[in-house]
Amino acid sequence: MSYSEDVLHGGDAMRFHRVRTLRRALIALIASILLYILFAYEPVNIPVLAFSPSTPDAPVYQSRPVYEYTSLYRLRANISFEERLEEQLVSLEREVRSKLLKEEKDLVAKKRIWQITTPDLAEAWKSWISQWRDNNAGWEYKLYTSPPTDLMPLFDSIPQIAEANQKFPSIREDLVRYLILWYHGGFYTAIDTWDRVAMRDCQPIVKVVEGKRDVSLVIGVDDDEPYLSSQTLKQWGWMRGFGFGQAVMWAPRRFDPILRRAIVRTISHVLVQESLPKGSWSQRQLSRIGSHIDTSGEVSGAGMFTDIVLEVLSESLADGHEIRDRDAGLERRVSWKKFRHMKEVMWLERNQLKDKSDEDMRGLAVLPINVWGSGQTHSKSGPSESDDACVNHVHGWRPKRHKIFG
Ligand SMILES: *[C@@H]1O[C@H](CO)[C@@H](O)[C@H](O)[C@H]1NC(C)=O
């Protein structure tokens, strides 16, 4: 259209245009009011709107790392109850060991892979299960699709264990795992894990498979983000920025003392959780975060486990040990500092302990994140197919655990 034509028809066109604009504006206004009413006056909370899995914001980091974490459950734990339970487990161990045959006295566990799940999940993860079974010649494979009935009778002398197992379904999965690994030893792996490399070919642990290392427990780093801001932690549904995993754990020897402590803490923490007065501040905190954060990790899972490992190392390692944190109190506690960006296996064997007593620790190996925790979108975990990735874990398929970010 040329300039002159535009001027010629300007009058009519303008009037028509104005009416149309007005009508459009009116429709838009009504639509917005309706939308506003729909969202603002929604009488029930729509959780989908509150926590929609939209593209999350980029993580925010802070300038100072956090290498220690204080659990609410520790602040309120009944220490005398814990000590009593621990003593009972120690005497059970003593009794079992006194009856062992000579060739069993070294406590070396059978080469055995344990998986525990439900019948439905066993069906759904069938090929993954076969991979574990078929990939590891010379290893016995044990799958439970219901709580193992032959387990609890072994702990008859400690009635609190069966009681807690019966009364608190939320801890069952973790408790049964620790009980099996403590009593029998062996390799536990969650149902959503893929055995990418056979145990005997997994370079970082091959010395343990061959019995050439003095360790009774092998664990791996799973979360390694100590610089995450509290705001991002919250967004990701994390309680803390670092931790060892417990979806895959291996007890090459029976009666590992760290696992013993895990049994005690699991029961103690669930009792704390139960005892929190309804409507108290701590309960409100827990229920508020509970809607999108899985607090079970702090009661009996990876968070709790991470704490006891750091604690046992702080108590047991020689005074000048290199993994002690110079900035963590006069006693130089072992914090997360030396586990950050670990590239090699950390061997913490008996010769590094403060005294010769093996009551609390009998050798621990910590694997870098890429061995059992690769393929995550954080913590520099490396790709699932990297050379040292021996086990792949489907992070976050369970809706409640670590929602979006592994
Ligand atoms: C702590 O545990 C002991 C031993 O089981 C028990 O007698 C005591 O009542 C418990 N204390 C509290 C405050 O629950």
C-alpha cells in the first residue's frame, strides 16, 4: 500500500480498527479475570502447581563449602538406649564367632550378591536382575521378593530389632539391608542398578575381590556438591550437599562395626521420629520439608550412613591422619573435605587406626563417585559409560527420592 492510498482511506479504516481493538482488549480482560479467579481462588492446593517439574533454575553456589552437617536426629537421640543396643549386638557377635569353624574365623563373607524388592518390581527389572546373576560366575545370587523370614530369628536375643521392624515399615528396607550385611556379609545392590562390569573385572575393587585388602566394608561417594547454596539444596530436595551412597554397599567380611552402628542408629532415629510431639517445631519442620524431600535418608538411609562413617573415622583414625580436617575443631574431625573430588580409591585399613582395637572399625574402602555413582547430573559423577563405572544406578526413578537431580 502506498502512502497516498493510506491517507485516502485513513478515516474509515481507523474507526473500524479502533472498534476491533476495543473488542479484543475486552475479551483479553475477561479472559485474564477468569484465569485469575481460576488460579488465585483455587480452594484446594494443587501440588502440581506448587512443585511442577518445570525446568529448574540453574544451581546457585556459595563461596564457602559446607563439609559437616548436624542431624536433628542426633540432637534428640537417646544415647543410653543406643549404647545398650550396641552392647547387645556386640555380645551376639561374640557368641556367633565363638562357634565358628577354624576356617571361618577370619570372618571372610561368602561371595554373595543380595537384592531385596517386591514381586512387582522383580518382574519389572527382570533383565537387570539376570545381568547381576549371569555376569558374576562364582558368586551366589540371592533375591528376596518379600522380607526374608530366616533373618529375624537370628536376632531373637535382641527383641528391639524385630519390634522396630514390625512397627515401622518406613525403615524396613534399610534395616533389613544392614542386618543382612552385618550378619552374613556380602554385596547388596538396589533393584534399579545395572551390573555394567563383573565384580572380578571392576578395577577399583578387584583387590578386595581377590582378598588382598584388609577391609570389611566398601562404600562409594554418591553426592559431592558441598558448595551448593541452601536455596538450591531445597529446590533439589536435598538435606545436604554431600554423602556416600547406600544403594550399593559391600561387606567383604562379616560383622563390620560400621554396619552395626547403622543398625543401632536406624532403630534409634525412628524412635526419635515417633517421639517428636505432634505440632512441635521440629515436627512442623519435618512435615513442611517432607512433602518434597525424602527425610528417610536422614533417619535410616544415606544421610544417616554418611554421618556414622565420618564419626567412626573421626574416632578411630590416628591423630595426625591426612584425611583429618585441620579446620574441624581441636580434635580435627574427619569432615567431607578430603572426600571432595576424590579420584582414587581411599583405603582406610587397620594399620591407620589410633589404637590396635578393632571394636569400631575394621577397614573401610571408599570409592570415587564414578565407580558406583556415575551418570548423575551433578557432582562431576562422569558418564554412565566411563571406564571405571562398574555399576549404573537409575537415579531418581523412585518419585520420592532425589526428584529431578539423581
Ligand atoms: C532412653 O532409653 C533408656 C533405655 O532403653 C530408657 O530406659 C529411657 O527411658 C529412655 N529415655 C528417654 C528419655 O526416652
